[in-house]
Amino acid sequence: MDLTRETAWQLLTEYTQSDGLRKHALAVEAAVRGYARRFGEDEAVWGFVGLIHDFDYERYPDAQNHPYRGVEILREKGCPEFVLKAILSHADYTGVPRETRLEKTLFACDEMCGFVTAAALVRPSKSVLDLEASSVKKRMKDKAFARAVSRDDLLKGADVLGLPIEEHIANVIASMREQADALGLRGGL
């Protein structure tokens, strides 16, 4: 299996029809690629993992199937084990430990991208372009805001990367700004 963006996009669009889930995948891809650049890792491979990590979620949204079904599909296509392990490790309930930098980064970016998106969409501008880390951190204290997002996971994500939460938020925002149009987060700016 070629770990190219084209391969990942083809898989994602075959299995995921929801615009929201596709945009989530694009956001995670952007954030993971941003960290790959920061860490001197293979941006294309890391982006592949970010883009496909939830490709099976629309068809198999429960903890008994996601991400297991997706990993089975990828394994049948010859996907390398390190990619499969990264995908499995992004969900705590799989019990697969996060050991590599890629695994830790995928976990750290997954929930944070969803939270940053929500924080951008409630701004008057509806844009990530004028969103600041301090605003996102303030939203984290409001338990009613994006209540499905685990604040513990947001904090744990920054911790596994060895970064202060503010720095992790700022890194994710910066990466998502690069893809604001694709994410539908340019808003009124």
C-alpha cells in the first residue's frame, strides 16, 4: 500500500460521506503534518495517518468496531504495522499503548482538532484565522461547551507531547490556519 495522500483521500472518501467527518480528518492531517515538520519526521507518512485515522468511523461508530474494522481493511491492503498501531492507539479503549512519537501526536491532535474547530465556529468571525490559544483554553473551562470532548484527553495530549497546553493549542491552530479554506474555517475573514 502506498502511503500517499491520494491513497488516504480515496479511502476516506470511499468510507466517509459526512462533510463534518471529512473535515475532521483534514484538520487532524494538518495538525499531524505540522508536528511532523516540527519533529523532523516524514510529513507525508504522518499526514497519511492523520487523514485516515477515523476513515471507518461513519460505518462503524461504536467502540466494538472502531478503529478495529478500519485496521482490518488497511491490513488487507498491505498497510504497514506501524500505521495500524498508531490508528489503534489513538483510542484509549483499545488498550494499545502510545509509544512512538507518531502515536502520541495522533492522539494529541485528534480531540484537540475537534475542540479548536468548535471554538472557531462560535466566534463572530467563524474563523480559525483570528482564534487564539488563550480563547481555546478559556473554552476548556466551560464544561457545557463541546461537552463530548474530554478535557482530560486534551490535557493528556499536550502532556504526552511534553508541551504546555497553550503551546499545543497554538501549534494545532497554526496548522489548521494553513488549511482554513479546506476546513471551512476561513469564516468572514
